[in-house]
Amino acid sequence: MPETPLPHLAVILATDCYDTIRPVVQHLRRQTIRDQLEIVVVGERGRSLGLGHSELEGFARVAVVEVESLSPIGPARAAGVRAAQAPLVFIGETHTYAHPTWAETMIRAHARSWAGVVPGFGNANPRSALSWAIFLLDYGQWLHLMPAREATVAPMHNGAFKRQVLLELGAGLDQALTQGDHLTILLRAAGHRFYFEPAARIDHLNVARWAPWVHERFLGGRLLAGRRAGRWSAFRRLVYFCGAPLIPALLLLRLRKVLRAAWREGQLPAGTLPALVAGGVISTVGEMVGYLRGPSPTAEPKMMEFELHKVRYASRQAPVPR
């Protein structure tokens, strides 16, 4: 009997139940090379995921990985990477929706020597200025309207990596998939390079209600700074604290080309620029608190709620495939 060919790309999805990732899977079902995709679902041990088996038909492989906890989510995603069989792994989220040619375009880009390929991001709830502000702050540098190029940074989620490259990090992979820019730092230190492929389009859903928006921005800044500064000296934390007020201006400077491209396409609603500045300021305040006091013990579960159920805080429901 001939051997079953290995899938080409694994999508790692950490979730509390199948309903949470159903819209993501529905978009993956529309992929032009669905039969070459592997779906790795990571859930907590002893908790029924309620998998929609009929919706998971047609993929090359479907695997379920059990972990003790999804919080922090980095080790859970790392367990999914280790359990995958495909040579390429995509660290997915519960609120990102792939366009039909996304997977084949990512695989084609990986035919070269890149360790990681970043897709082109679109906004899944584009009518809200708050949504655009948070989207641009987090993913603006990879807006799908920007030209393909070598990337200096790859996000720890929503990027596709050669699985072997990630496995070479060993136990360090858990932390690399937890802390903001840690994965990029480790891979670049090992001599690896990344590529931005805007033709591999994926849409990201964003928080767009005022109170959750402010809360998410602050907590995200505090967690990022607290994790980053965990092993720093008091002097280094003080230096970063004093320099943090420059961050909003630097963000606007870094995003100037992205903003021009989005304005030319008529994509940005009124109020986007003030919201962008406000979001940068709130995140900066969170970082300053994080540098001085570290991450709040309650921040992780609160951010996990945003991570898993972002659709609850968006201006509209997650898109449904047509």
C-alpha cells in the first residue's frame, strides 16, 4: 500500500472549543490546496472540544493535542508545532481568516530559503476607526497593500515558519511563542531571514468597542514590557521607562508609508488617526507600568479572553465564508 503523502502546511489553532475556531476552519476549507493542509487543534486536557468532524473532512491530516492549560498560550502553541507533521507550520489565531489562495501562496514563497514568511494582512472589520487603529499598531507594517520584500520582523503568530527551524529552539520555543519579539530575536541571532508576501492574504478581526479597546491596549503594553524586562537590571528598566514616551511618535513615523497607502485606497474611516495616536499612548502607559512593576498576575487570563474570543469585542461578527 502506498504511503500517504505528508501535508505541506500545518495550521496550529489553540482554542477552548471548536465553536471558537469554526469560522477559521470554514475559511481554511475554501483553500485551493485544502488537501495539502494539516489542522492541529490544541486544547486543554479533560475538556471536550466538540469537534465538527464533518467540517474537518478533506484536509490532509487533523490532529488534536492536549495540554494542561492554554494560559500562557505560547507553550500550547509550541506543543502544536511539535505534534505537527508538515514541514511548514502556521501559528494561527481564532480571529484570522485566510483568503482562498493564501495557503498555496505561502507554500510557494517558502520554496526559497526563508525561515519565516509573513502574509499580507487585511482588516476583517474595516468600518471602525478603533479597529483600524489597533490593526495598524499591531499589523500595519504587513498591510497587504505594501510591496513584497524581505522582512526584518516576523510576528510570533500569523506567520508561517519552517518547522525544523522552530524545533531547533528546543525548550526555548515555549517562551519564543509567548513573548512579543522574542521569536524574531532568536531566529535572527541564528542567521535566519524572513519574507513578507502580501499576495498571501489573511484578514484579522480587531477589538472595536471603547472600553475593551482601552483595556486590551493597556494590558498588551504592560505584558509586553513586563515579560521583556523580567531579567533586566533596575537601571535598564529605568532607561526604557524614561524613553517610552517617545514610542507614539516613533510608531507614527514607522507607519507613515502604510497610512499613505491605506488613505489612497480610501480604506481608513474618519477618526482613524486620533484613534491611532490614542492607542499608541495607552499602550505606552501600559509599557511604562510594566517596566516599573512587571506584568500584573491578572493580565494573562484577561488577555487570553481577548485572544480566544476577540469576536465578542469587534464591531461586527466574524465573517462567514460565501
